[in-house]
Amino acid sequence: MIALDVKTGKRKWHFQVHHSDQWNYDIPTAPILVDAVKDGKTINGVIRDETGQEYLVATGPDQFAHIPRQEIDDISPSAVSIMPAGLDKQLTTQEIADLVVFLKSTAEH
């Protein structure tokens, strides 16, 4: 992992996650909802893990798709929320406020 200065392009710091070329290892990403396009077909889901070879995408409860990186035409953040539709109609104003506070607190970690 390398951090560059945006203005100068010079290296600010670096960190080697795995001190060997033995394994191709990527740091797991935080869960993000994505639309992955493979052979013209869109696969929606949450990236649960990724390696140098593939993405593991959760497409439903206990449903996963192993998608080889070389087979992905495009991958981008989804415009769809992972919150259930109509959730704001099921919760009280206080419950929504509590949910926002909780989500903000977990994003800071």
C-alpha cells in the first residue's frame, strides 16, 4: 500500500501487508453494494471479499457469486440503497434518528 502526496505525486508513506511474494493478497474491503457487469449481465450484491483473482459477492441471504476479475466488464458502486424499501415508514422518528447516529458511529471506525 502506498500513499502519495496529491500535489507533488511523491511518496508520503508505504506499508507492506504481506512481506512475501508467495501469495497474491489484497486487504478485504469494507462491505460495499456494487453492480458488477459480467458478459453483459449485471450482478448486484455486496462485496464480501476480494483477491487478486476474484470478487466474492453476496447476492442474497446465504447466496454468493465468485466472479473472476478477468471476466468483469465493469464494477461500480450501486445507486440502490442496502436499506429495505419503506423502512422509513416502519420506524418512528426517534428510531430513524437512532439509526443515523449508529451508522455514523460505525463509519468513523
